[in-house]
Amino acid sequence: MFSDADRAVMKENYRNSRMGREAINVMISKVEDDDLALDLNRQACKFMQFEEKIQKEYMKAEEPLPEENLVGKTMLWGGIQMNTLLNASTSHLADMMIQGNTKGIVELMKAVKSNQSVQKEYYEIAQELMDFEEKNIEKLKAYLR
């Protein structure tokens, strides 16, 4: 059973990893640069690994997974479509992914800071996810022009 702090951090961990994977899945069809496509596919695989790891923690704690937010998913899809309508350049796509990773880090940091009594293992998942997103940003910077 999760405490309130555990639940808040784990919910953000799950939302963050899922949103990262879903954003890449939507964006990948717009990518023409093979290197960027490869980097994004690797990132999607890692986000999926985080998702699976987090799902196992939910199962161990006998907690239900957070429900899928269809409105959020639709808004993500629509936002990517709008943002790439006039500009689907490699640089622009990388910039969008950098912004997404940055937002993910910020949201996770907020969850961790406002739930300081979170169990160490859940905090470490959040930290690992934030570190991963930092590395994503560094890789994506190479595609900016």
C-alpha cells in the first residue's frame, strides 16, 4: 500500500514515462533524420522500461495503476500535429522533445519536493527518470540549428 507521498510520486513517475513514450510514438512518423529517429526509438524503449518497472511497483503495493488520461493523450497528439504543421524540421522536432523532457523533469521535481516522505525506492525511480531525461536533452541538443 502506498502512502499519500508514495502515491503522488509514483503517479508522476508513471505519467512522465508514459507521456514520454507516447510523445515519441506520435512524433516518430514526422522524423526524416535517421540518427534522430534512432535516438528517439532508443528513448522510447527506455521510457517503456521505466513504465514496466513502475507497473511492477504498483503491483507489489497492490495499488491500481493511474487511469489513462484520454483528454491529455488527445491534447498531446493535437499539440504535436499543430506544432509540426508548418515546421517538421529535425531541429524543430528536437526542440519540441527538449521542451517535453524539460517539462517532465520539472513536474517530477515538484512531485518529489512536495512529497519528501516518499519511500527511498520511489524517490530513486524519480531520480533515475530525471537523469535519463537530462541525458535525452543533451543528446537532442546536437540536432538544434
